[in-house]
Amino acid sequence: MSKSVIAVVGSAMMDLTAYADVVPEAGQTLVGQLFTTGFGGKGANQAVIAAHCGADVHFIGKLGRDLFGDSIASNFSAVGIHTDYVERSDSPTGVAHIWVDGNGENRIIIIPGANHEIEISKAVTAINSIADLSIVIAQCEIKQEVTLAAFTAAKARGCTTILNPAPFEALSNELLAVTDWLIPNETEFKALTHHEASDENSLSNFRPGRNTIVTLGSQGAVLVASDSTLTRVSAPSVKAFDSTGAGDAFVGTFAFGLASGKGAAEAVELGIKVASLSVTRKGAQSSYPSQTEIETLS
């Protein structure tokens, strides 16, 4: 079978992560256990895990002409991601400052840098140029008008679009109209609807005629089909060490599942297994299982 072709229009960042049992409060200095520099950015994370799954992945984004940008571009090539549509900018490459506490919970500040300079025309040209493209993924670490243009071009050529509305921002009706699959977590779902993800009525009525998946962390996910039926998929019980990048692991793996012909529920199950494995390891992309490991999960 030919490879599933996926394009990710999104962010690439360098993650600067500090691990400490307890994170400091205002005015407080604490000694931590570990500091790491790793590859991140929601778009890049989703692209990398989709590539690990075995998809043919194209990344559409922008990096600085700096050491971090060079490192990210080299990493894309190393994992087999096509970089024909990765532009370079005089602005710095995006960075994420991450604190991870003893429970594996994270707090993150992102500085978008070059990610906010992706040009609409370049993104549309890329979407129109990639042969055999089946799925286009985006998130909210780039400007929404870029995502809207990319999704509009994707829909015009018959592709499936997947939006991960993170970090949360209000979504335009225009963007929602060209989004086939919306994948928020519980917090983002509440911000979108003002209801808890445990409210079955608000889940069923959220996007009638459209597909939604709400990820629920250690509780798995709930799939809301276009006919409003709900399917809950549980997660395996694991010891969480670092949840950074877990949501992205789910999104990229789910996209691969869909692109390779799996049913939605089956793709959700695979996404949860991969994300659950990722939280047992440090970092974002550094925590992602290899293609061999993923094949044992599917």
C-alpha cells in the first residue's frame, strides 16, 4: 500500500524544559532536578509522530535563521519529514519555556517568533502542490488566517482537515466551517462551549453534522460522530512522568490512522495508546515511540 500523505501547517519550536518536584511561586527560587533542550512546537510534534507511524509527512511552517532553526530542520530531515515548504525568517525560531512538576503536570509559555510569519500564499501553494495529499492538520500556535486559507485550499481538493484548537483561542465560524475534525482537550472544550466535557448533552450538540474528539487525559477520549453519537475510549493505566506533547501525539497518530483507512474509533484507540506511552517518558518528541513500537500497539 502506498504511504498516507499528510501535511501539517503549524508551529515548530525549541522546548527548554525544567523539571522540579515543586514549581516556584512568585518571588521564590527553587532547585530543580534537570534541564533539557528538545524539539517541540505543536505542529512539529504532530508531524513527527505521524512520520513515526509511517505516514508520508510534509511540514509547512517557518523557522528562524538561527541555531535552533538549523537544528529543527535537521531533525525533520532525520525523521523523514519533507521540508520543501519550510521557510526561513530573520525573526528568531519559536521557543517554549516549560516547567514540569513532580506529578508530570506542565506549565508552558511559548514565544512564537518566526511561527507567526508564515505567509498565507506560501501555505496555499504548498497545499495545492503536494501530490496525493489526504489529510491536513493545524493548531493554534500559528495565525488563524493562515490555517483558514490552508484548510480552504485543502477542502477544495477533497482533503480531510483536522484542527487541534491549542493553545486555546476563539475560533472563527469560517474556520470551523472548513474543519472536518475538531480535537480539543477538556479545558479547550469548556472554553469553546462553557460546558464540562462530562456533560453528554453538550457533547452531542456541540457540532451537529461534524466530527469532534475531546481528549480526556488519563480518562482517554470521547468521539462525537457527525450523527451526534458518543463513543468513549478508555486509556491504559500508566505512571505519568511528563505530559508535554501527549495531546500532539494523539492528534498526529489519529490522523495517520484515518489516512491509512482505519475507522474513527480504531484511530482514536491507536492515538490514545501512543499518547499514553509518551507520558511515561521525558519531553515532547523525545517521548514518542518509534515506528516499531507503534506497530506493536496497533
